[in-house]
Amino acid sequence: MQLSPYILAGWLLDGSAGRVQRKILLEIKNGRIAVIRRATEKDLAGGDLLDLSEHTLLPGLVDCHVHLSMSGSSDPSVRKGQLSASFSSAKEMISKHVASNLCHGVVALRDGGDYGSHVLRYKREFLHENKGTPDLKAAGKAWHAPGRYGRLVGRTPYRNCSLAQSILRGQKPIDHVKIVNSGLNSLVDFGKETSPQFSQEDLRKAVLCAHHRGLKVMVHANGRNPVSDAIEAGCDSIEHGFFMGRENLKRLAEKQITWVPTAFTMEAYARTFGKASRENDVARKNLDHQLDQIRQAKDFAVRMAIGTDAGSLGVHHGEAVREEIRLFLVAGLGLGEAVRCATSMGAALLGLEDRAGRLMPGSPATFLAVKAEPERLLETLGSPERVYVKGIPIPALHSEWRREI
């Protein structure tokens, strides 16, 4: 089923952080937007008009940090099983998570790695561009230092090889490189920082090797020193960045490195643990500190993109994007700014500027329609009434490619 050639949008957020546009007509040709303009009375009388005058239209959402082979389940046995699952077991879960993202309007994803490189294999075998499936960028296996955090998302460098040498020797069809350069945030000791996993020189050489291969580098880093080293090494994005501090935020802005805060992870932790627990208290403090850093990042004009860390405890695929946008609004961003972080900024980080992130003439007709005024957008963003990828509605796409799995 193809999209109607003329669409009337009650309100339009185009992904540029500009003002909300009212009563806009979109002309669609061959799955792309040909024209965007203010609707006229003549347009409203057209017989082939798709009337979405009670809806807000916005570009398809982008989640810049997910783990598709894991779920947000709080069941310990489920989570343990995911850390040793075979590909035949993992592919059904990955497929479910991809479908959940699509149904929530998330049309592009960047996976941060898994121990078995299952997501990368899934992408190669089951996601085909001509089927209108979501854009997926996969790291394969992330890199972490021996004896340090990261086994669940990847591996250590090869024996007798540096990190840079391992990246050159590693998997060839990956879309980007993921490096883990710190530990997790403590849920017992507020603000406790871990040491960097790799030296700044090792990171610098690793980034150079990755860039030589045409690959961007995403770095998991919390705390001042791990983040500082990754920034000075020239990475492309800082993932998480809890407790990085004011000076690192300034350096991110100066070097135009994207920050993916994953703030909702801490709210999800707090919801999982009892209200009277130490873990709940520390998770709430971690969240408040991260929101304060997002406020500062806005003031410094840091490039920020929405990433949820979906698959971590209590963070569910698809629906978590709405939660992360909500927290960006709590931190002081305007609606247009938050939507830009969830659309065009994410698309730019993933190298998908010509495929996703904006609604403008020439761009694919990839968008979601939420039956709400912009002021109430978040109330129903988690369940958009319509989602289109390149002019094709998601239910049609979903049933078609799911049959092949």
C-alpha cells in the first residue's frame, strides 16, 4: 500500500529545531517528499488528500545507542541467557526488538555491540534495503581491556596486539568501532569514577586506524579522565558521559564531537529498585547530575543525539526513545531542539543525512504521525498512529520482511 500523493499535516516538526509549522501540505512522489508548503483551501478540497490535520508529523526517530540482542527484562535468568545465547536463539529477540522500534517510529538504529556479534550477522542476513527495513548500523563486537567491564558487549584486543592493531585485524563488514573506556556507574557510591581502560595514546592510534578504514568510533566513557582521553584521541561520539564535568563539555563543543547521554538508564534503574533502597537513591542522584550536564551542554552548544542504551535493565526497545526525549525537555531543551536530537542529529552521527532525520523536499517520506498537538506530543509519541518508511506504512513492511525470518 503506497502513501497518498498529498498529505495535510496539522503541525509539522521538520527535524531542524525550527518553529512548529501549521497546516502544511506535503506532496509525495516515488516515496520521497517533492514539495512542502502551506496548505490552501483548494488543497483541502482535493479528493486524494490524506487528512492528518489533527496530527503532528515529525521525521522518523533515530536511536543512537541500542543493544538489540538484549532486552530490558529485569528477570535475572532472562538476562543471563542473553549473554550466552546462540545466533539461532538471539535472532528472534533481535527481530522482535527491530519490530518494536519500527512500531514506535524509530527508523534508524546504532547498535553498540554484543559478545557474539549476533546483531551484525542479523543485519547481513535479514535486513535488506529494498524491503524498506530500518537503517541499522552495527559495531559487531566492542573492544574492552582485559579484566575490565565490557565482556557482555564484546572482546579484548587480540593476543600480542594493541587496540589499534586489533581494529585493523578485526571484523571487516562492521559499520563503526565501539570502544569501552571506563566502567559502569556505581549505584552504591554516588559519583564514583573508574580509571580509563586504555591510555590516551592507545585510543589515539585506535581512532586513527578506524578512521583510516572509514569507520567512526563510539566510546563508552564515564568520568572525567576516561572522557577526556577519548575526546583528545579524536573519537566521534561519547556514549553516556556521566560525571564528565564542565571542561569536557566545553571540549566536546570545541571539537564538534557528539554526546549521547543515555540519561533514561538511571531513571529505569531507579524504577527497578525499591524506593527505600540505596540503589534507587543513587540512581536518582546520577540522573539529576546527568540532566544538569545536559543543561550545560545546551548552553555550550554541544552536539547531542538521542540514544537510550535499550536492552539495559528496564530500558525497553522503541518506547525508551520517548522517555529520553522527555528527559531532554526536563533538562531545558525546547521541543524542536529535543526532536532534532532524536532525528537529524542522530541521522548525521550515523551518516544517514540523505536517508533520515529531516522532512524537506528531496528527502524520503519517512515520518511518523502522532494524533496530538505539539504541546501534547509526548503523551502519545509512544504510540504513533502512523509510521511510514520511504512512503510505505510500517504494518505492510513489517509483515513482509518478518515472513522471511
